[in-house]
Amino acid sequence: MNTKDIFDLFLIVSALHGFAFNIILLCSKNGREKSMLYLNLLIFVISLNNIQSWGLERNLLQHKFTLNYLQIPWHFLAMPFLYMFLIHYLKIAKKSYNLLKIILPMFLVIVITQVIFMYNYNVDDAPEKLNRIYEQYSSFEEGISLLVSLIIFSYSFFVLNRKEKIRSKILTFDSLKWLHTFFKLTAVGYVLWLFALGIKIKLNFTSFIFSYYPLRVYTTLLIYWVGYQGLRQLRISKERKQIRKSLLINLKLEELKKSELKETLKEIPLILPISTVNHQPITTSAPTETVASNTEKNSLAKQKEQFLEIDTFINNHKKFLLAKYTLQNLSKDIKLSSSTLSLIINNVANKSFTDYINEKKVAQAKIFLLDANYSNYTITSIGLESGFNSKSTFFTVFKKRSGYTPVQFKKEQLLKK
């Protein structure tokens, strides 16, 4: 099997895989989301492009019909569908222009123009000569497609980086790092496309097919990667929204209970508590050691009170669920210096602020992992909504605190039941 045969096999297998993925995605739980529909269309046109390339390579489409040659530019629709996926995924479609209103008519004009052109050249002549004429025309068409695609790609990248417009919509559930990675990888694809088209022109539109091998393989793998990533990220975002919604409901219930408790306490006669901090008798005749001992006890007692306030604040406001909650953030909230907060937590809890916060994150994660309502949720969703900034950090910290990975912990607890 030579390189050409391997490439032909890749084209047909990737096309069939793409069509299968279309069906699976359409039937999936989140497949009917508008963003996923456009992502599905992107994979569909790439699959059509691949199966068309396979047919042309096997000479299955040339000189078999009324028109001797027809090569529909499916690649013209790829970037517009990606743009439509992007604006719907970022929840900014209502504020963004629908490029398909321009692109679809352009696509139809290109196809009709190609049919008219090829019909006029549909004469009895040597197939090689006709193929060369058609390749020249399709290369001109491809150049237009490349230019339009680059413009849409650049605009899409601009939209993705306009974070102030999308901050409240999606960034709280998705860092969008995977999309930034995709755009960087797509830029490599454009370099390969320019390289392939340049070789095609330089070789005078003959024996050029080898130059498209890297492009076809690269773009196909890239599109399938973004398809799987898009579906996965949408699921994680939805799960995180649901988890956050349930936490918000629980938080409101806790606040309601506290409010009811306060109303009840108002009806009870006030009894002043005896303070162990402010009622330690200190006489001038006491030895220096006794004064120092009492001062130290008073200081520790005060720190315990302050720690209780800190702990209550963090628990009540679920601050440990924030991925980037630092001592500086706590300092602004509590109105104590970072050094003072660090000293209090170290003296009372006997641990650093990071370990203290991570302990709460792990405890929350354990609750999620054992809750039947979240049994079908991904480990990533649970980790991110427990306050960790990545799946790897979640696994590392969880294992350090419990001795198990989240998956092992869940299985172990289920076995005990």
C-alpha cells in the first residue's frame, strides 16, 4: 500500500467517521443546542469535502455525468459555521451579525457559476485537458474561499478575545482555553493551506495532490477534536450551572433559617455572656510572669474569636468555592491585614491558608461525589465547582488530603454501602 492508497483510505474513513459523529451528536442530550448544531454542520461539511476528495482521487466523479467535472467548495462553509458555533456558545448571538445571510447566497452563487462554467466547457476533448481547465477554475475559487475564510477567522478570533462582552455569560463556567488553543492550531492549518495552494499553482495544476495530504489530515483531526471538545465543554458548563444553582438554593435556605432564628432570639430575654477574654483580673501586685501568661491567653482567645468570624464568613459566603480566592481577597473582605490573617489561621487551625481552604474544597467535593443527584456528572464539573481551577489540581489536592483520587473515593464509598 503506497502513500496515495493510505491517504485515500484516510479520506473515506474520516468521512464515514464524521457522518457517524453527526448522528451521535444529533441524538445526544446536548446535541440540539444551537451551538452544537452549527458545530455539527461544520463536521458535516468537512466530511462532505473529504468524501468528495476521495471520489475525485478514485476518479469516481469525473466524466461520469452530464457535467464532466464538478467540485463543490464545501470548505467555503467551514469557517462561517465555526463562527456561528462561537457566537452561540458564547451567548452573544443576539448582539452579533449572522454571517450566514451573506455566506450562504455567496456559496450558491459560486456553485451555480461553477456549473455554468463547466457546462460551457463540457465538450468532447481529452479528459486530461478538461481536468486541467477545471483545476484552474477551482483553484481561483479556492483562493477566494481562502481569503473569505481568513477574514472570518480573524473576526472570530477578535470576538473570542473581546472578553468584556462575554464575561458575565460564559467565563464563569468555561475559561475558553480550549477555544484559544483551537484558534492557534487553526492558524497552522491556514499555513498548510497556503502551502498546498502555492504548490498546486507552481506545478501548473498537475500532479499536485501530494501537497494537500498534510492539510487534509491536519484539518480533519482538528475539526473532530473541536467537535469532541465542544460537546464535552458544553456538558461541563451545564453541569456547573446546575451545581451552582443548587448551591445558591441551599445558601438561601440557610439565610432564611438564620433570619427565623434571629426573630426567635428577639423574643427571648437578653442574657449577657461572661467573656473569658475581657474579665481576667490583673492586679499591679501580680508577678511579671503571670501578667505575660494572661496576656498570651487573652491574645490566643481573641485569635480564636477572630478565626471563628473568618471561618463563619468563608462558610456562609462559600468563598472556598472560588478558584482564585487568596489571602489578599480575604483581607479586603474581613478588613484585616494579610499577615494578621495568616497568623490567626496558623495559630488556631495549625495550617496555612492554602491548606485551610483546600480542606474545605475537598470536603465539598466529597459531598458532591456522594450525592445521588450528581452521580452522572463528570468529575471535572464536580472539581471545578468545588473551587479547584483544573482537573489535575483537583486530583492532586484530593489525593493528598484523602489518600484517594476522586474516582477511587467514589468507588470506595459505594462499595461500603
